[in-house]
Amino acid sequence: MARGVTGKRKEPEPDSRPFVGGSGGASASGAAGALPPPPPSGSSRNGTVGGALASAGVSSFPGTSNGAAGSICGGSAAATTAAPVNDVPPPIDLATVLRSVNDAPLVGPVGDDDVYYLQPRQAVPVSKRPRPPPPGAWTQSTKDILGPDSQHAYVQRWVRMTQLEAKGDVSFRVVVNDGSKDALLNLLGLKNVFIKQLPNMPRAYVSRLVFDRKHESLALMKPGATPVGSGSAAAGGQTVIGGCCYRPFREQKFAEVAFLAISQTEQVLGYGTRLMAQVKERAKRSGLTHLLTCADNNAVPYFKKQGFSKKITLPFPLWQGRIKDYEGVLLMECKLHAQVDYLNMPMLLKAQKCCLVEKLKEVSLSHVVYPGLDVPAMRKPVRLENIPGLAEISWRKDGRSGAAPSTRGGAASGAAPRDEVSLQALKAHLQSVLDQIKAHGSAWPFLEPVNPKETGAIDYYDVIKNPVDLSSIQTKLTAGGFYVTKEIFLADLKRMVENCRTYNGKTHYVTDLACQLERLFQSKL
């Protein structure tokens, strides 16, 4: 529901064809055969995207030649009114595509905390001529470079939705107004969801399009009775928790999305993304090549995430007169590809990433791992180009090998290190600041590394991946060669405070002590 955006219908052109009323189906609001009023001020042709995904309502107000409710659209009526078969494809068997850390098939329920890898269905070509590692270095496999797929939120949502579909906890059903009792009940439940989630849309208009025989709806359902505020009752004792209403133009090979919404209590769970994927797969299997919709300012970001673009590639004569232009909305298009499995996009993305990594092995050293620096053993500053791996990556803009001089902290600290006198003066100053910090009354929790047994913080090193304390800072400062600028020294102190805040929380008394130390060293540095 757009705020401050008004969807005003333009005046019909002189040669526009008249609208023919009459939906031929049941209308819950009694609006059949009557033109709905334009949307009220403050609403647009489309509703907004609620939450993170999808109370996205997009509406197609009937224009002069828009066949939204029994209009003359220039196409074959038989082609658009035929009842669709509910051929929603079954979910993929996760056991065939998920692998554990040991590369064994992952069987059984999969949780968000499980670590797993996706096994692409497509054969990924292996790099033919990977660049060999230099002496002392080694290579990483593509699996190790990409890491576990379970770390990605979009993969977790896809796995969760696939499991819910496989168990029957949610289901998708294609619904068209064929006059049957079940269809009318399902459409009534879907209409109630649209009206509730799109309050600025005229109820009569929503009813008219949902019950129109030329529109199809893809309903998202849950089994069982309707919990309060979580959906609307449907046929067979099920609950409609969301759905999409669209008008297919099969001869022109495109469909216009009219409404898309998810119940408020079911948002931000991945249902909206899965619903749009089902709509795309349904349209692709029906022979359609494009999806069109008109989005207001609030809905545009959502449709961009779902693959819609402002660029319209569908030839203008195919949609002219069928998609009516309105002020305050943006016509967007999603081009469908027959080779893409929209229900299993993570599988395709994994195959593409693997192909990219294999190709990079031939033109770069991205797969090569170099030994790190032994910081405690360092006795003098190390030039940047002497750090293993930096000289080989040729990251200078002029293309030559070698590291570019750093200007952090004033003078170059890598290729042109400071003189010994300056480094000794800096070290003395930092030692003075560190002594004042350690002598402060709030420094006692930070003098030594955290002992999980003594402090009871058993999971400290599971939560804090980069621990730092005053004793480790003292060790680096004494060894020399590490704190070549104040900024590096200050970064370690800040990380010590941030680690405390992350583990203990903002209101803990130890965090208060850390904040006192922070004010101290900020004033000194």
C-alpha cells in the first residue's frame, strides 16, 4: 500500500475498445458485472511489499481493453478460460543433492545449524590448466574455497521450504473459478488474504479479479484449521496463508501478475520467494516467456529481488491494450528461461560458482594458500612485498608485480618503512599508554586471556573468534615490528572492547569496565 503514491487511471483513448462487464463466476462482494472504482488516494495500482518479502500486492485495474473480467482482449477466449491442471511439481529429494562434510548423502531432517554442501546436478568442468603453486605454498579445492552452502541464508530458506513441502506442512495449488465448491472456497480464502494484506485496494476490485474465470491463482496453503490472524479458511479444512493471482495471455506468451500477498504472521520465512518461484515455474511450464506487473515505489525493490527489470523486452504490440498504463506505477518485466529450474535456484547458483572458481584457477592464484607470518618470532618490520603471496598477485594498478606503498598512519609503512629512531619513539609512546591502561582500576578483567573454566565462560572461544587481551598486546609491542602505527595499536584495543561487548552484552558490568578503558586510551591516542 503505497504511502504518498497515487495510482490514477489515464483517460481512455478515443479508439479504445469498450469494456464488457460480467465475470461469469461467483463474486463474494457482489461486484460482478460492474466496473470497480479507481483506488483511493494513497494507494496505487500495486500494494506494497510487507515485511522483508511479500505483502506485495500488484493490481491490474481494468482498462479499456484489459480483459480482467470478461473483457474483449483480442485473444482466443478458449485459450484463456480453460481450467488449468494442478500440475505443481513435487519438491526435490534433498538426500540426492545435500552432502555432509565427509561427502556422504545427508539423510533425515536438516536444521539451520547443520553443515552441508550442495551437489550440483549439472556436470561442472574441471580446470584444465590450473596455475601451479610456488614453493612453500599449497592449493585449495573448489569445495574449500566456496565453503559450506549452509552458511548462506537463501540456501537455508530453500532447504526449509523444500522440507515443509515434502512433509505436507505447506502446499501450493493452482486454483481457477470453474464453479466447483472447492474452487470457490479456495478463491474466497485467497480473496480474504488479499483484502486483509492490501487494505487500500477496493474490495470489489479484488473480488472481481480473483473470481474472474480468465485469471488463475496459485494458493499457498497449510493443513488444519485457521489460527486467529494467520490466514483464511479454504476447502478441505486447509488454510490459505498467501497466494498470487495472475492473468495469462497464452497466445501472446506472457502473464500479468495482479496480486501477490502473504499473511502477516507468515512473512519473512521464505514463503514469498518460494511463491514467486512457483509462479515462474508454472508460467514456464505453460509455455509463457514473460511475466509483467505494475509496481509502485514500495514494491519495486521486492520485484527487483525476484528478477524483474524496468527494461521491457516483450514486443510492444503483444502487450499493448492488454496492460493498461497508469500514473504512479512502474511497468516491470521478468523474462523466463526454459532451461532454468526456478524451484531449485540454489543448485544452479552452486554450479555457476563452481565453474567460475575452476576458470579462475587458470588465470589467477586465487586457489593458492601461502604460509602466514610468525608474528611472535618477528624482530623487525617486514616489507609488504616480502609477505608471502603479495608479490605474486600483481595487485598494482599498473599491472607490475610487487606491493604498492601504504600511506596508512602518514609515511609509508610497507615499501618505505620508518627509520629506526621514529619506530623506537613510537614504541616508547605506546608502551607508556599501555602501562597507564594496565594500571587503571577497570583493567583487571583484561590483563590476561579469558580462562573459560575459572570465569564460567565455557563458550567464550566459540563466540569470540579473534580474542585479544592486554598481555597479548604487550607481547606484540615488546617483540617489535607489529605496531608500526598508532592505528594498528588502537585497532587491537578497540577489538578487545568490542569482544567484551559482543560476549557480555551492553548492560553487563564488565562491559562498563571496558567502556571506561576505551575512554582512557581514546584520550591518550
